[in-house]
Amino acid sequence: MSVHDAIYAGFVPPLSTGHVPLGAFSCLRDKYLMSQPGRSAPNSALLERLDQRRDELGHSDRQLSLQATGKPDLVRDMRRKGHLPSAENLESLAVFLGVSVDWLLGNADDPDPVTSEVLLRELPREYRGPEREGPAIPLLGTGDCADIELTDENGELVSIGRSTFDAQHQVRLIARPPALRGARDLYAIYFQGESMAPRFEPGEVGIVDPSRPVRSGDYVLVQLNSGESEDVTTVLVKRLVHHNSERAVLEQFNPAIRFTVPRARISRIHRILPQTDLLFG
């Protein structure tokens, strides 16, 4: 018998985490539930309290939906179609809003979540709910664009793969690895093109930490400007060979080229976190 079967069969674990109440599973399943004809919408109390907390914090329906599902339509569908969110999405909404699921559902007057950490550690892992390691990481917009011409170490012009970059466009939110708890200003990007294959394949996601100093040998995201202002016009995802106050020497793998970029063209160089940092901090 699976854990969910046990819950639906009437098994009650010894503690509510404060985010997912013990009785919540009777009305929540892995799929959304439609309201029944002739009855009030089952999510009316939920929407009323969600709107109250959303307005207090200044969030939008889109932000709430992206935080819960990575997609923008959850709250919209709750309003238009009378859908209830899954237990996982409901918990994600509650955590993002800083309230308990009991309060969101109208079953508690106190919005503050209460969790006994000592008793929670004694529960089987499957009853603890997802572990939260801090706010999600924004995945920012990148795209393909034409190669840029820069000079190699011999002073000859070479074509270098680059990407567009829109720091204001948040594609979605991604889960924060536990090892990065407390790290600030993180963001993520999609890798574009094949200039860094096989190290970075097109469509893979990389997490960038602007607060960590870059060193020779690091994989980096270089934000380039036009040379006339600090406004970023394009980005390079490359390996840093070395840099000084006058230039940075970078390397791409496909085709294999080392090239230089004047410091005046570089607005920022940010470190792309390797797997060891994602696992161990």
C-alpha cells in the first residue's frame, strides 16, 4: 500500500506540520477538483484569504502561480473554473505567503504556520512535506543571437558564440538546492548555442552567483556592453583563462578558441556554479 493509499484509507500521522493540515488530503488529490453543480465553489474561502494575503504582500496572481507551479495560470484557473490546487501546490502557496494551509482553507483563525521541529524530525520522511531551503531562484531570459567578432590571442578576428540576456524577464522560478541556503542574489539561465558543448548543452540550466569572486578556470557569464555605456547588450558563457585591469582572456570549446575582451566592454563577470558548489555549497 502506498503512502497516499494509507492516507486516504484513514491513516492519520501524529502531527500536522502547520503547512498541510491532517484533514486536507480528504479534499485534495494530485489533480484539480471541479466544483459540484448546485454547491458553492469549494475554493471560495481559499480565494478570499489568498487575495487578502496577496494584497498585503503586494504579489500578483501570476507571481503566486509561478511560485507554486512554475507556470502562470494556477490562480487564474482557480478563479475562472473553480479548481482547487493540489496539496503540493497549496503548500507552496502557503509557504510563499507565509501562512498555514489551515488558515488558507478557512479552518484556522491564526495565519501563522506552527511546526514542532523536534516532533517533525521523528515523523517518517514521507509525512514531512517538501523541505524548503529558502526562496526559489529566478530563471532569467536568454536567447540565441548572431556571433560576435572579437580578437584571439594573436590579434586576429574570430567569431564567438553569444546569447541575448534580459534580466527583467523572469521565465519561471526553480527550486533552490539545499547547499545554497542563505546565498543571495542567485539567478539561473538557459544555456544557448553549442559553443560550450559538451560542458554546457543547449537548453540546460545553470545557476549563477554574482557574489562569488571569479578565478582563473571558472566558468563564467560575462555581461557585455557597447563600450559607450554600462547597459548590457549581450552575454558570453565561457571559461575564464585569466583577467586583469585591461582585458579578460576567455575560452570556448566548440570551435576551440581563446580570445580577449577589453575590460571597457565588460559590465560584469559572474561565476556559474559547478556541481560541487550545488551539492556542497
